[in-house]
Amino acid sequence: MTLDDLRVFVAVCRAGSLSAVARELTCTQSAVSQRVKRLERETGVSLLERQARGVVPTPAGRILCEAAADGIAGLDLALRRLGDLVHGESGSVRITTGSTTVRHFMAEAIVSFRRRYPKVNLEFQTESSSRGCLGALIAGNLDLAWITLGGPVRGVEQRPVAELPWVLALRAGDPLAARSRVEVSDLAEIPLVRLPPNSTSGGRLHAALAELGVRAGSDTGVADWDTALLLAELGLGRAVVPALPGLPVPGDDGPLRLVPIPALPPLPVGWAARRWDALPPLARAFADTVAGTLRG
């Protein structure tokens, strides 16, 4: 049993596919399968169950996957910290984010951080959702994940940074654009651009509306907030979105209007890390820089 065997096994459990991991590692599916079989021989138990659409860990496989993932993450973090001790204020900070995160939340912080630490590389890995970011953080050699905060996640510590109020995005000239606020009951009467229902932000919005007794209709679905804003700006729909940093404020000139929806609870966003007390100093410095610029 080697560390690489365990890394491959964890990757297979996360992906649910031997072939997907083989493509990622640029090796054959047989090579991936041999590593899993070696683990099964040494542990004496079956670790994977084959299904019609891939593989899933057996109960024994889940035990090994969780323990291996925790151990690998801790070892990777220790090696990174040793590298920081050797190289001082150089090295890298690895962050996983959504597709629009850097633009809205980190642009100012990146400039400030690079001025302070010019020898440090910032490496961003883009995922399509907060769930994807958390999965990458747990499974990969990453320091931080920027996410929409949700419920507790095993092996991850979350820290809130900002709470984003919800607004109705629409084109100037829309009958609702002149309002100072929109009531939740108004949303039941208009079709909305829909955020992904499986995303954390989309799920929170849906739950908040349901709790207030509103079931909003939808005629368009999008993958991210920026696309929803663009459709609203073009007059192709109305969208309930978080008031992202850098968006126009009420009263600004331009084709887009954002009308507050004060009855909806704000959307919490922030950082996730495997362990804050073990976070490399440079990663902690970047996280603090982002939080400082957003809190202003």
C-alpha cells in the first residue's frame, strides 16, 4: 500500500469512475484498477462496488476513503508549511472559487496582496458551485475555498466574511424599476431567471421563498449570477440575485436596476479551510486581506 494508491482510491471515490480518474492522471483504466485491487488485497475487504454508471465505495471503502482523505490532506498541508519555512515569503496560495468570485470579491485584495508579497503565486482553481469547491478543497492540495456558506461539512471549517442582501435585477424602464423596494409577494406574479436549483445560493433562495409562502415561476435557467445579471440588463428577464460587490447602486445611470428585497434573509459568503489553525501563514494572510477589503 502506497500513498499514491490511497490518493488514487480517494479520487475514484470522489469521481465515482475509474475511467474519469484515469483520464485525469493520463494513465490507463487498468492502472487505476490495479491500485484499487492492491488496496483490496492488503486490507482483505472489497472497497468498491460496480454499478451501471460507475463505482461507489462499499461500507469498508467509505471508512478507508474518509481516513485516507483526512491523512492526505494533513500531509499535503504539512509539506506546504515546511516549504513556507524554507522559502520565507515566497511560494504559493491555492484557492478554489466559483467562476465569478475573483471579479466580484477578490480583485482589490489580489492587488493589495501582490504588493505586499510580490514573490507569492496565487493559484485559482475554478469550480461550478460551492459544493464543487468544497469537494476540491477536501480532495485536493488546496488551501482555501470561497463559498456560499451552508450547513456543516465534515473535515471543513467555515468562516463568514460578508452577508449579501438580495435584489431584483431588471432593466431600466421596467415598471418595477422605479420602486424603492420589492415585496416578496410581488415575486409570485412574475417569471424569474432561475439560479441553479442544486447550487447553495439557489437552494437558499428557494428555501427562503418557500418559508415565506411564495413559489416563484421561472422561464429561464442560468449557471451563474453574472449571466442572470446580463439577461436582466438586456431586458430578457428579471432575476433575484445577491447584491454583489461592485454592482451599480440604486440611482446609478445605466441600463441595469437593482431593487432591494428586504424581506429575504441575506446570503452568507466566506472562506472554508480544512483546519484554520494549520493554515499556512501566506494563505491566512490572503484570506484576511480579502475579508478586510470587503468589510472596508
